[in-house]
Amino acid sequence: MSSTDRDLYFEPAWSCVEVALGSGDFVKVPVTKSFWRKCTELRSTAIGQWLLTPGLAPWPRGAPPRLELVRSEDNRFRLIAPSSRS
């Protein structure tokens, strides 16, 4: 995500966010200090496993999958893969 999107949709006071993956179950994802510096990625084992299931990971070097992170309320988001759009 871009730093502009990070600044628009995330609050510096949050220590974690909740992200709904394909099943709709929410997983807690830490918001690290590096998220506010240079690394605007949300990192989580659960997200990594979710990416493996439909074959979105591993990806070719420099070509990560395009995903959409949609804010639903407060610190809750939904992660959408290209093939799961309705």
C-alpha cells in the first residue's frame, strides 16, 4: 500500500488491525513501527497462508499479486484477491 493510503486509513495509535480473509474470519495483524516508516506492508502468517491457498504466493520477483484492502469499520479491513471480487 502507498504511504498516502496508509495515512488516510490507518491510525498511529493502533497496535494491530483485524483483517477478514476469504472465509470472512478476522485475524489480528500487528501494526509495527516499520509500517509507519518505510515498510507499508501488513505482515502475518495467516495472510501468508491465505495467499498460498489460491496460488497467489510465491510470486515472481518484483511482481506481487494485486490485492485490495477495504476498510469496513475502525481498525477492521477486508482483504480481497482479484479472483474473489463479487
